[in-house]
Amino acid sequence: MAELAPHVRSALFTPGTDAARLRKAVTVGADVCIFDLEDSVPLQRAAEARQTVSQALDELHGRGQIWVRVHPSSSPYMPEDLAALPLSRVDAVMLPKVGGAQDVADCRTAILAAKGPPDLPVVPIIESAAGVLNVTDIARSAEVLCLAFGRFDLSADLGIDPDAGSPALATARAAIVLASAAAGLHPGLDSPWLNIQDLEGLRTAALRARNDGFGGMLIIHPSHVETVNHVFSPTADEVTWARGIVASAGEAEASGRGAYARDGQMVDEAVVRRARRILHEAQR
């Protein structure tokens, strides 16, 4: 499976019909560029978008991580999307509207039918009630890299306001975070912030996502990359703390101690694991 080290903070959607924007997307600093064949592309332009994305993949391969969002497994367009792409130049397939593990399996079958790499990662978007209830099985599906959360489609599915703080949305967020960790996946990606000009609101949403356990966010505009990357990167204070914990843990192990006190606080293996994770995430 392709490695994204240490994790994805920002994943920028770009419509597959716009070659100039696809070229620009790989230059703006996003950890991942998502070339989109689904929501941002009218169905009557699907063939055009496939051709544009295919040419862009050939041109831009090697200039960053590039995923392609295809149509959902329930759509006849999904296998057509995959068959039209040079899948050896795709770093992951983003699969929307995943309701269960069978959707991922069907996508895998279509990848193989298109002669794509057998280990090509899939990134399911959880954006329905069925997807939330089946998220544990989805996360354990073969070659799933990470999960993404689609709160707007889920809210439409539930008939609720996506910004009203519904307990159902909080439950969905927690389910995605927990299923990701249990399956050993990369941390999940939260829904995008839709108000392009409101960078303070974006920062607040990103901080909440990080505190909830997400590793990054889906984004819809290049101007959001810097804020999201900053929020999902360890601070200087966090890195200093983590280095101190890891160093003192090494000293404690060498002297045959288990849990120990440092700066008036107890340090055990869970604290050391968190410190190591922070240092891993800081390696950019």
C-alpha cells in the first residue's frame, strides 16, 4: 500500500473538467490533490472530465500525492471512470457514498477489471446513515487507506441542519475516528469548510476536527491549505514536550524503570506513545 508519511492534513478537491486548475492544485502545498470526477462534474461532461484527468495524471505524476474521486459503487459511471484512467499514476481512489463493505469490494473489482494495481488504496467517504452504522466493516476492508467524513450528504440523508450540532453528527464523527484507529488506518479526514472567505471559521472547524481525532480535512479552495496544514501540524511546544518525554523514557528504560514522574506528572507507556506520534507527525 502507498505510504502517506506521516499523515494527510489537507486534501484539496479540484474539478476534473478544468485542466488549468488541476495543474495549479499540485503547486499550492496541499498534502493531497483530489482530482474530482463526481460532484463537481455535470454528468453530461463526465467523458470530458475523464479525458482531462487522465491527461493531467500523465503530466503531473510525481509532483505530489494525487487521488481521484470516482462515482459511487452504485453508479454505472464508477467502472467507466476507473477504466478511463491510468491507474498506475493514481495514489488512491476516493469512493463516495460508501454504505457498506460491499461498496469497497465492488470498487476493488472494478479496479482489477481496469487492470489497476491490486494494492491501489481506496479512501471511502462516509456520508450516509448506512455508512455510519457499517463503518467498522468498511474500515476493515482490503486496501482502505483512511476514511473521510461527508457531513453534508449525511445531514441531507437525516433531514437535519449540518451546522446545528446534532448528536447524530457527533456520533458519526466519533464512529469514524474510532473505526479508523481500531483498523489501524491513517487518521480520518473531516468534511470541508464551505465558506471560502471565512478563514477564522475554517480555523475553528479545523481545531475541532483535530481535537476530535481527525488527522486532516477535505478542502475546496487553495486559500484553505495554509490554515489547515498549520492546525493539523504539531506546535513547537508540542514537539519540545514530545522530545523531552521520549528522551526521559529512554533513560527510564535504561535504568529498569517503568512508569515514572517528570515535571510533577506521571509518564507511562500511553504518554510515550502520544509523544512518539507527535514527533512522527512533525517529520515534514
